[in-house]
Amino acid sequence: MAGQRTRLAGAHLLNYPAIAAVFGHPDILKLSATLTGEPEPFLQEIVSNRYIPPHEGIKPHLDEDFGELVPPFMRITWALFLDDISADSGALLISPGTHLRNYRSDAEPAKKSPTVEEVQGAPYEPIELKAGTLIVRASDVWHGVAPIRHLRRYITGSHTSRTRISNWMKEDLARIKKERSVVDPSTIPVILHPSFY
Ligand SMILES: O=C(O)CCC(=O)C(=O)O
Ligand SMILES: [Fe+2]
């Protein structure tokens, strides 16, 4: 398959009022706060994606496969789909409950990060949905994307805890905060300021 994936990422996407309205929506911020346990979650990533078919999809993986177990629910990921998604084309494939395998646990000091074989051998369920659906997932859940036969576009953003984070995330947040320190606040909707800086 010779399709193409195009990805735009960064603060400039918040110049689109519809994108800013999603990530600045009080209910979204409130749910992110509840799930991460962070009163003012940090908007770590804002990305738009477009897959032009035919595309082979994405193999099952972890977004945080850094050989490091992570604090439970340190990050959650929203995705707003702009096209219908079916099991036959572009379904997000999720292995329910697997985020728990990536979480640090005081009760299991010997717990190890999952292996590539475990992630690729796990059972996956397709998430079918209509254009306009917004989904939220624990970022750590094991996932992939089914082969894509129809145009597939979505906007995604992740909220994180500011304190209960892995070493990798600590470095990533420091890098992002440095980049954003030069972004003119007047270009970012006021409602987003607490999650942006
Ligand atoms: O396209 C998607 O829905 C997910 C892609 C993905 O899992 C990733 O980029 O890490
Ligand atoms: Fe992923």
C-alpha cells in the first residue's frame, strides 16, 4: 500500500478557533483534570493527522514504550475524528485494560514494562465511529490502526499531570515549556492559558 500520512503539530493549531474550542472546552478540561488527578492539566501535544488511502495502518504499539513504567494516568489522549471509521477502514484498535500493564505499582516492585511480543500478540478490538466523535483514552493503552481504505483525518491532543510523570515525560514537558515560553500569549485563547504554560 502506498498511501500517505501527513501530520501537523504544535501551538499554531490553536489559531484555528474550532480546535481551540475543543481543547479549551470546560468539560474537556474538567474530565482531563479528573482522569489525571491534576487540577490544571498540561496540554502536551496538539496534532492534526491525515491519512490518504490506501495506507497499511499502524502496528500495535505503546505511545510510551521507553522501558519505563509510568505513574497511573499521567497522560490521557483525546482524538476528534473528521471522517467515519469502520472495522474495515481505519479503526483505532485497542487492547482494553492494557494501560494497567504500563503503570507503576507500589504493590508490585518487580513489575516490568511489556515486551514488543506481548504488545503485538495481544487481542485488539476495533473502535467504529462516525465523523464528529471525540474519544478519550489512557495514553498508555496498547493500540494500533487497521488498514485504511478511506480518507482518515483527526485532531488529537494530550493532557498530562504536571507532577506525577515519568522521567521521559519530565524532559518532554521541559522541552515543550521552553518552546512555548516564546509564544505570544495574545495568540493563545485565554481559556487555554492555564493548560498551555
Ligand atoms: O492514527 C491514529 O489513530 C493513531 C496513530 C498512533 O497511534 C500514533 O501516531 O502513535
Ligand atoms: Fe500511538
